[in-house]
Amino acid sequence: FQAEDGIRDRSPSRGLGDVYKRQAYAGPSGIVVADASGVNPRVLPGTAGARQPEWASADTRIVYLTTAGIFSVPVGGGTAKRLAAGQIANIDVSPSGGRVLYQLRASSGRSDILVVGVSGAGRRRVTRTPLVDEIQPTWRTATQIAFVKRAPKFVIYTMALRGGVQSRITSSTLNCQQPAFSPSGGRLACVTRVTATRSVVRVMTARGTSARVLAIGSPLPLEPTWASETTVAYTTN
């Protein structure tokens, strides 16, 4: 995890499928699919070097990121298909599993957010704000997304997938990044890096109110996601 440029490196990933009956994560030999408890793991062939696996298409495919771009591969095995290329830092699959949000770096060094279907069709740019980095995209609902800006601290914004007005969710005093919404879209979890060796996970309403810090034993919890409407999962280093 690199807070200075907003890159998320999920190893293992937050991938959870079949209503949290299975998990997917990036291992040394490729993407590993296992039961939710971690048993019966198997490596998807041809996925060495993959990262940030996400479940897609009714949990029948895994979308993942490599240095060559975004790819989609059947969970049962098969040929991977490239969905997008370029300097891509983060991906997130829609609640329905049909579309992928991603952060694309331009030659200028700034980042925008784009969307593409898991078939590779329908690619388009979502954000178009000159001279502003919009990073760490995630879905709030099927029609609304969220992302992070640095101003100069990390602040979470939301906007409609079709574009339009960007609305701030979190205060700059919270310095929140790595946004993740609960399955209903009604609650938000995010991370604040306190020091180089300590982070905290915050939870709040989707409007950014009633923020509180979760009591977590690990000094460096990262990549929050929701295992249910009332349970937050996370990774550590």
C-alpha cells in the first residue's frame, strides 16, 4: 500500500463471491480461489503476476489487474480476455458484476476514472476534471460511484456513473481513502494512515456522518470491504 500516490495493492484481495461463500486472492503463483474459510484453495492457471482479483458476471468470472492491463478469466478455467490496457492502478467490479471501474494514469501523471463492461465493450471516461487526480474508484450502487481526491489530504467524493456533479462525502480532517460501501450502499468504510506503521479503519454513513474508528488489533489494517451489512473485512501487512 502506497499512501503517497493512492495506489492500492491488494495481496491478498478483497474478492468475495457467491454471497461470500468463496474468496479470491492474489498468491505467489497466481489468483487463488478458495472457500470463504480458506479451505480447498486452487490456483487459476495463467494468472501469475495478477493482483486485485474481483468477482464478476454472477461469480462465474474473475477480473484482475496486471502490468499489461485488466483481464477477465472464467473461474472454472479458460482463456483470459483483456478488457483495457494502459497504466491502470485500481479496479472495482459493479454490484451486478457486469462493469468494471478503473483508475487510468495519463502521460501527464494525473489519473481519471473509466468504466468498461466485463465483455470489454462500452468503455468510456467517467471523470474529466483538469489537473485533479481522481483515484481509488469504487461502486456505491449500480448507478453511483465514489473516488478519492487529495486536497491536500485524502477526501472521498461521490458522483453519478453517467457523470455530473461531484459531492464530497468525508471531511479533509478525516484523511480517508480506500473507500468501500456496504452491500446496501448505506454505509462507508475507509482507511486513515496515522503513521508509517499504523492505520485505522473508520465506518460511517454513506453521507459521511457518524464516523467512528473500529477497534482492530492489527496496527496496519488496509483494504476494507464488507463481508455483510454488519461485518467489515480487511487485509494486513
